[in-house]
Amino acid sequence: MNIQEKLIDLELALLKMWAATGIKEIYKYKNRIKIYKREGLSRFELFYDLSHSMFTDVEDTANGDDLYAEECKVSVEVLIKRREISGTPPAPTIKLGDKELLTAQEEIARINSKYYADRQRFHDRGRQLAHFQSSLDWLKQRFEEEWNFELGIGEVVEEIIYRFEGRGESDAG
């Protein structure tokens, strides 16, 4: 049994042990295999590959500026099936001499970058919308509690609320 076969057997044993303990997904960061949990939760390190030759079919998130655990996570069950069927993990798909592959990877990186920029803009707009909604809610509460009975103020506040809600002009104006 050569070294590569021993590493594959070790990978399979580790994967089966992790699956038995309930670990569903893993990802790789700087040759460390970690448990994937949804964004924001702590992630525990399972294994540190000092040989840099194990789990070659799990993309290392440290290999790119725009690689995230969410995108590089891999199902433990899928990895087990790959190793049981083939006996070896698939070779890394990157061929540095292949010009078309590099062009495609650059395009994917560009698209990925735009996606995350759009996602951040959407998140920022959502936060801004939530701020406006809380301001409108505060305005409605003040209108109902205090300003409704004061001469002149009630009509102005009612007009502001109607315009913020996109209803046009109120009957008060």
C-alpha cells in the first residue's frame, strides 16, 4: 500500500468518524478542515493537514480573496461516497497551463465579486429601509398618542405619513 492509498484510507476513516458524530458539512481553510455551520456561528477545527496533500477535492478558501466557506463547503456524505466508489479523490481541476480555464476562472472571480458587491448593496438598502420603517412607525405612534389633538400639527403629520406610505395626498391636505 503506497502513501497515497494510506492517506485516502485515513481521509475515509476521518470522514466516517465525523459523519457518525453528526457533522454534515466541512470546508478547508489554510489546510485546516473545519466544521461548516451557517454564517455567524463559530466553526471548529477538525483536522490540520501538515502534509498539504489530504482532502485535495475540498477547495481551500485561503486560495482566493473571494472564496468563502459558504461556497466551498462540501457534504461529508458526498466525500465518503467519492472515496468509497473510486478509492481516490478526484485530482484538483486547476491546470495552470490551460489558458481557457484561467480565463474562465477570472470571469467567475469577476462575477463573484459583482455578486458580493450587489449582496452588500442589497444588505445596506435593507438596513436603510428598516431605518425608514422604524422612523415611520415612531411618527405614527406620536401621531396617534400626542399630535392628533393639537391644532395644525395633526394634519401635517397625517400628510407626512400618507406621503411616506406612497398613498399620495391625504384628505387633510
